Amino acid sequence: MEHKTDHITHDHAAQVEASYHYGLVKRAIEAVDEAKDGPLSLDALAAEMRMSPAHFQRVFSKWAGVSPGRLQQYLRLGHAKAMLEARFTTLETADSVGLSSSGRLHDLFVKWEAMSPGEFARKGDGLTIYWGWFESPFGPALVMGTEKGICGIGFAAETGEAAAMEDLTSRWPKATYVEDPMMLRPWVMDAFGATPDKPSDAPLYLIGAPFQIKVWEALLKVPTGHVTTYSEIAATVGNRKAVRAVGTAVGRNPISWLIPCHRALRKSGGLGGYHWGLPVKRAMLAYETALTDA
């Protein structure tokens, strides 16, 4: 028992550290955006962070697995367009691409179950949803789950904790909510510890309308470190003209990160929107690109 407790404490400390590092990434995004004369040098970027170059390099390399210079490339606004040109995923072939590539996507191996339309229509009536706050590589995360699996992940770095709680609970207004982070902790540790070579085993419980679930299922086929477009998703779910409806369904995805709505871009290569704030989306894309390249 003592060994297990020590393991949980170590994992929690690692999560806190990763969340702290995300705060630095957020500030780096702002510094990169404000740079008018091209990429910043390591010394200049470290100065913006009020850190020594050596410390800054060590912190960022630990968060992303790449140097600050390389991470800066991933954080620049043009990175999404570059990804679309180099790493666009055709969803019809995503399964075979993901399974055959060296950067195996953990998403294909996620175990998930969808709530029935009738149950969804009851707005969570009779459902017990457990919740807790956790640190993540992208700041404070509100995680919710039933006995069947994770049903919600929201990020509060941009929106604030109260808004994130209101957002997720309003989706299933008749459910009973019970604070129980220990019940969720094993899934959360697994979810935020996943890499392309170490798939997540955290089960998901999708609570949404049938069309939304089809869109979320399509998102699960986008490999880690790759992106797709809203129009590509629309074609996959059977209606090429439903781009706006797809965009709405992507935005309503309740299980951020594990159902990777951050990998959906506009056809132009623009980031599009992101429910929990665009800096979080950019950091997620940078983080995954770094993992894949490493």
C-alpha cells in the first residue's frame, strides 16, 4: 500500500510540474506572437520568460521533449497551415495509416461506449457523474466520468474554473454530480501520460446526440501529430455540406484531448475555434508534434 501511495504522489507531482510548465508555454505563445522581426533567439525568449537561458531550455525540453527553438516553430501561427500541408489525414484511410506508421496513434486504441439516444434525451436523469480537478500538461483540468468511463474533460487555463464547471454540468443538467477525484485518478493519470508509443487505456463514455457521436468517432481516427479539416470530417460522416454542423459538433466535444478536436482545422490552414481557448489548442498541437517528431 505504501508503494502505491508513493506512486500516486509521484504521478501527482509530475502533473503539477507539467501544468506549471504549460503556464510558461502560454507566456511563450504571447511572446512569439508579439515578435515582429521573426523568430526569437533562445536568449531573447528566455528573457521574455524572466528565466536564464539554461533554465528555460531545461523546462521547455522537459515539457515538450524538444528544444525551445524547435518548440517556437510549433507555436508560431503558421504551424497549423504547415501541418495541414505535411500531415493532413484522410479519415477513410486513417486506421491503416495509424497502425502502420511508427508514430502509432493512441486514439485508435481508446475503448469507448456511447450513451443511447434515449438516455441522452433524458439529459443525464438517473446518471451519477463523478468529478475532480487535476493538473495536466495544459493547465488545470476538470475531469468527469461515470462508472463506464471518462465523459468530460475541460481546461480552465483560459476560461477559469467556475466557467469550466458550469460548461460541463450544463450539458447533463439532470445528472447527480459527486466530487470523487480518487475514483477518476487512475484514468486521468493514464490519459495525460499517453504517448504515441504508450497508448491510453482510459475508457470513454460518450454522452451526445447521434450526429455528434459520429463526428467524435471521426476525430478519434486522426493520428497523433496529424490534423484534418472540418470539411473532411463532414465527408466522413456522410454529408459534405454539413461543415457548419460538424464545426458545432466538434466544438461541443465534451472529452477534450482524448477526443482530439484540437486536430480539426479550417481548410485554409487556420486554427478555427477551440472551446477552451486557442492558446490551449496551439499548445496541444505543438506538444503532439514534438512527441511525434521525438
